[in-house]
Amino acid sequence: MDSRAAPTGTARGELARVATRKAIAHVYRNAATCDFRPMIELIRTNDAVIISFVVSLMRDAGIACFVADQNMSVLDGSIGILPRRVMVDAEQADAARRILTDAGIANEIRRE
């Protein structure tokens, strides 16, 4: 068999999954179901207080989230030049936006 032949069966499915993961810029693995889920940027800010407040609101609501670029502050000398992003599950983005609006920080929401 030619080693350059197109993959079939399970190998083709595995390649499709890898290609899908690479196409989505921000994904996380759901620990309960072990599937990959797309995430979107909810806010981007240098304000550590807002970031911790938003993360607290999301966790209380049961919305999957994480802070991207959190360790980048080491590179800027911990002076807060580089903004950090709060990422949320794409399917729960509308609920997350409503929560931030109800909390009075709708001005922090990242617009597409």
C-alpha cells in the first residue's frame, strides 16, 4: 500500500478532529464530557478587579470561563500593560452578556 494514500476510516476521522481543533482559535475541553467546545472573548481589560469580578459572576452562574493571557503580566513586568481576556463558552455567551449587563458593567463587554 502506498504510504501517501488518503487516510480512511478511523484515521480520516482523527484528521478531521485535528483540523477542526486547529480551525477554532479558542477551545477548551469539557471535563464532564471530554469534548472540545468553542469559546469567545467576553471582556478584555487591564483591570484585575473587573476580571476577578467577572470570573466570580460566571462561576456563580455555572458558565465555563477562564482568563487568557493571565501569565503575560510576567513579560510586561507586572505593570499591567498587556490586557487579559475572559473567555466563556460560546453557547453561553448571551447569558454571560446578560449577567454583566445586570451587574452594571455592560460597558466592559467586548463587541464582535
